[in-house]
Amino acid sequence: MTIASHVQELRRKHEHLSTIVEKEQRKPATDHLILADLKKQKLRLKEEISRLSQA
């Protein structure tokens, strides 16, 4: 797997997590622990994408 394809896959995962976060935030009884975990996962992906894009 090339770096470019890996970055593309990470971006796809990040976008998927964004969709899940949006859905969770719309729920009347949002589980804030789950939401926080999802946001942490998104941040880790974003940092990894940034790191790989600079290489």
C-alpha cells in the first residue's frame, strides 16, 4: 500500500466517523462518553493524515 492510498483510506475513515458523530449529536439521548471516544478517534486519524501528508 502506498502512502497516498493509505492517506486516502484514513480520510475515508475520518469522513465515516464524522457522519457517525453527527448522527450521535442529533440523538435526544446522546451518550457523551461514546461521542467523546468517536471524536478522539477522529482526531487521531486527522493527526495521522497530517503526519503522512507532510512526509
